[in-house]
Amino acid sequence: MNPEEPTAMTPPGPTIADVVFPEQLNHRGTLFGGAAMALMDRAAFVAASREARADVVCAGADEIVFSQPIRPGDLVEATAAVERRGRRSMAVSVVVVAETLPTGERREAVRGLFHMVVAAEAPQAD
Amino acid sequence: MNPEEPTAMTPPGPTIADVVFPEQLNHRGTLFGGAAMALMDRAAFVAASREARADVVCAGADEIVFSQPIRPGDLVEATAAVERRGRRSMAVSVVVVAETLPTGERREAVRGLFHMVVAAEAPQAD
Amino acid sequence: MNPEEPTAMTPPGPTIADVVFPEQLNHRGTLFGGAAMALMDRAAFVAASREARADVVCAGADEIVFSQPIRPGDLVEATAAVERRGRRSMAVSVVVVAETLPTGERREAVRGLFHMVVAAEAPQAD
Amino acid sequence: MNPEEPTAMTPPGPTIADVVFPEQLNHRGTLFGGAAMALMDRAAFVAASREARADVVCAGADEIVFSQPIRPGDLVEATAAVERRGRRSMAVSVVVVAETLPTGERREAVRGLFHMVVAAEAPQAD
Amino acid sequence: MNPEEPTAMTPPGPTIADVVFPEQLNHRGTLFGGAAMALMDRAAFVAASREARADVVCAGADEIVFSQPIRPGDLVEATAAVERRGRRSMAVSVVVVAETLPTGERREAVRGLFHMVVAAEAPQAD
Amino acid sequence: MNPEEPTAMTPPGPTIADVVFPEQLNHRGTLFGGAAMALMDRAAFVAASREARADVVCAGADEIVFSQPIRPGDLVEATAAVERRGRRSMAVSVVVVAETLPTGERREAVRGLFHMVVAAEAPQAD
């Protein structure tokens, strides 16, 4: 990658999407925060892999904010976009939207920023 | 739902999408067929829920065809579309595309037809 | 395998059997359809492997019908039988029976037909 | 249950049976001992539930012996039999046999003794 | 809790500790970043619950830095400490150390800061 | 290892510790006995690996006693100690304590004895 090059378009639609199952819940019956972070990490991985067309890994994350609980049976869609890229690293924003399927009501539930690097340089594989 | 009404548009992008992890592999190192069927079932559930805006369940499946293996690290995208709807039931087609992320190569890997019904009538919850 | 040869006897008892745990439930509290299909796929894999004594994979499935919900704590038994075999492929029927353990009540819950092929020819590993 | 009554016949075939998947392996590539113990515990639960036709739980285990490793792709069959029963408790033997599916080779891999009690009396639900 | 009160001592030893199994690996064979974040989230939950003796949830995370890969068979120990507390919120640092068990070699692998709030106020259950 | 040598000190704090999630529950809503045995097996593996600084595996278990149920949201801490060692084998005691986090109430829930051997001699990898 060349530094500070404009990034590729994010494809339409979510990067990662799934229905929330009981195995991902905490003891309060809502999506476990760690499960949400894992979903976001996979979305950042896909967006950075598509941008770099190389094997990328997560080097860190910041500004993760949980704003709404996610419930069993909800559809969760994580949309990731490469915001900035340097020679070997990318900053990827991830927004998670939850949809209550029987009503169609949608709401932002989590967002955060993930730092991805090309794997040859990587301290942590992802 | 009224019988034989034209169905709603499928939103752009995949219905369900995820990265393949080692826990979903069979002993040959490719995606376990049952894991693929479970992914397709969730995609059919989302498409039928959005069409009916009711709680829907899977009553059966047909014409499931595996055409290409899926490997760890691939992105799998399942796109579901309601093909026909009756008063209480829907036929939902699901196509699974696998993407090798470092190269961007994409290929159809599985397809099938799922029969979904509104839950009050349902023999099997999904 | 020789084409159209009579198939081996199915051993007595279930091919695959397990107790249903909460991690396999959908948000309605019954066994997720995809989990049932995955169980059936494993049963078909065992029956076809025993018939061919070779590495086999799933090439497709048909006529999957869910007739009764399965609940947490139920025993589920999937019995698979090779119905027809050609030179490289087998059609395997799978019937899933659920047993409510405290009462002993048993009922057929799902059935379907799986198409298995010897792995060297296989489009999809299982 | 009446104390020291002769126990019901064990049904033919395995009590619990499944194919070993990568998610159940330890870092050495064989079935994790804890996964084998969990399988045996479920088999003991089924045998004791069928004997007592009541909700039973595990109160303890003894004499668990691992004699052969179990590999990915193996079929594992756990057969449980109620050996002794008192008024509220049962001693259940469990034997795990592994089958290498492409060859049909079968071998005993683990055995153990589980102590099950009727749930109203139970210190630990199972 | 009173604002800016000195926090309780962290108990000796790790807050959360486990052996890394294949199901937690990414396709490169090292611990998936999302699995590490989930582990840290559970450690922060325990430390904040012990500090507040109330039901707490994760409201966000920052400054997550991956510095060393974690391999299958490693012991991972996450130690969490409440760094600051306000009336309803706590900032909890989490450090993950990986130990290669056959050699005893230990190294810091990940660290981060988690924001926990008392659950009655919580946007996201954990 | 030399036979009957005094064993190394157990490090302070738990060997394995985690929060109980719904995916580990049985259908009664308490920790599945098999999940508790798997936790104990991992703790014994860590203690024996640290003692021998070699690859060890589980050869068996005895005297497993469940005394108290464990509930979702509880912290479970398994502390393992090498009690005896011979030339190639070790007897490792494991005690599991459950802590109700909002109250701080702690209680012993399970204990048992695990037999670990150095892996070159091992019938079962762990």
C-alpha cells in the first residue's frame, strides 16, 4: 500500500451479520460485551483484508462505546470502513446496528476503532 | 400476509456474513456441511422475518447443493431472498458465496431452498 | 463400491445421540433448526463412512422436514441408513427422534435425505 | 425407586454418540480429556434418567481411566449402564469406544463410574 | 460507592485464567483478537463486581494494545485492577500475560482499559 | 523428575478462573457437571505442567465430588496442587470455589483428584 492513498469504497450492506443466539448472552440475558467486540474485530479484519489484499492482524482498539443492549433473536450487523491508511497500518471504524426482526426497529448499539496491520509486521495474529 | 403478494425487496449486501474459524471445520480442514446449513438457516430466518414482520420458524429445506469447499479465513456471505409466499408460509432461496480475503477471489459454494412459516403455526421453532 | 450393490446393515441403536443443551437453542427456547441439520449431517457422514469405508463428504440434502419441536434436556437420536448406493455416491436417510427423559415419551422430530460422495470426488468436505 | 431392585435393561446401541470435531481437541490434536468426561457425564445422565424416569443429577465420579487417544474424525460412542441403585442414587458405568471410520477399527478409549442422584436430593444439577 | 474513594486491593493471582484451546484460534493458529478482548472483558467484570458488590456492565473500552501472539496450549492470565472510581463508574485496567507451560516463559501479550458502570445505569449488560 | 521429590509451591491465587456463561449450563440452569470436570482437568494440566515443565496429559481421575450448584454469573476458581509425584506421574488435587459476585459469598462447589503423566508415556493427550 502507498501511504495516505484514498481507500477503496466499502461494499454496500453489512461486513459481518448474524442472529444473536443464547450462547452469546451474559447472565443478564443480553449480548455479552466480549462477543460484541469479537464481532467487531472480525468486521475490521474483513475491511482491512479487502483494502490491503494481504493477511492483516489486529494491533489494538480504541474508543469502543456500548450504547444500547442487544437481545436474543436480534440481527446484528457490523459495518466496517477503512478510515485512514499508512504504509502498513489501517484505522478501521466499526459500527454495530441491532435490528429487532419482528418489528424492524433498528438502533446503533456499539461502535469502535480498530488498528489493523499487514501480518508480516504483526505482533498479534487475527 | 396476503397470499401470492409480491415480496419485499431484498436489502443490498449479504443477509448473514462471517469469517470461517477453526471451530467450524470438519476433520478435513474445510467448513463442516452442518455449519454451512446452520448459516443458511439463519439467513432464511432473517429474510422471512423481514418479509412477514412476525416470528417465523423453519419447517423444512430442499435442494441443498454443495459445490465448492470453504476454507478457514474465508469470508462467507449468505444472501437470502423470499421467492414465493403463501398465506402463512414462504419459500426462501439462500446462496452462500465464499471470498478468499487476501486475493478477493469469490465463488458460489452452497445454495438451497428453505421453507419458513409464521411461528404460531410452526411445528419447529427456529 | 460396486454400483447398486445391496447396502450393509445399519447397526442397532442410534448413529448419533446427544442431550440438548442451552447453547443449541434458538431465541424461542427450542432446538435451532441449523443445529438439527448439523446433527443429521454427522449421522449421514457416519453411515456413509461405514458403508464405503472411505472418506466421504456431503454433496447435498433434500426433503428435510421438521415435524416436532425439540426442547432442552431432551435426548436426540439420529438414525441414518444408506438407502441407495451408486459407484461413488450414496443416498442416506436420517430420522431424528426426541425423547423427553423424565417421562420416556418419544416422537419423530425431523427427517431428511443426505447425498454423500467418496471424498476424492467431493466438491465439499464434511 | 425401591432399593436394590434389579435395574432396567440398557437399550441396544450407544447412549451418546458423536463425531469428534476440531473444537474438542487439545493443543496436541487429540480429544481433550475434559471433553471426554463431559460426554461420559451426559451418557450417565441419560442412563440414570431412563432408569428412574425422574430428573437426575451428577453427584460425583470415580475410576475414570483414559487408555487410548481419540482423534479428529473418529466416531465416539459412550455406552452407559446402571450398575447399582439405592433408594435415591445410582452407580452408572460408562465405556467410551472410538471408531476410526475409514477403517472400521474400534477400541476402548475411556471408562469410568458416575454417581447420579434424583434431583430433589441433588447438590449439583446436571 | 462514594466518588474518588480509594479502591479495594486486587486479590493476589490472576482474575481470569485459562488454557488456550483450538476453538479460540484464528486461521493463522494464534489466539483470535476477539477472544482475547472477551477474556479481558470478563476480567474487568469480575474486578468491578468485587469493587462495587453490585451488578456491573461494560460501557466501553480503550487503549487495547496487542503486543505478543498467544499460542495453543499457552496459559493466559488476565489480571484486572480498578484504577479509578466515580459514583457509578469504574476504570479497570486489564493486563494479559501468556505462559508457555513446558518452559515457564512468561510475557505480556495484551493490555487495555475497560469502563464499567453499575448495572441500573447501564446501556449494555455484560 | 525424580521419584518422591518434594513438589514446587503452588502459586498464589487460582490456577484457572472464569465467569459462568449460559452456554455452560444444563437444562436446569446450573453449571453442567461435565463443564466443571473440564475446568478441573485444565487446572490439573496447568499445575502438572508447571511442576514437570514438560508436556503432560491426563491418565485418569478419581474422587470427584459435587457439593454445591454453580449458577450463571458466578466466578469459578479452580485451584490445583500437585500432591504426590513419582518418576513420570503426578497426583493433582483440584478444588473449585464459586463466588456470587454481587455479594462476595464464596463456597466450595466441587473437588477431585487427577492423575497426570508426562506426555511421552501418555495413553491420552490432554
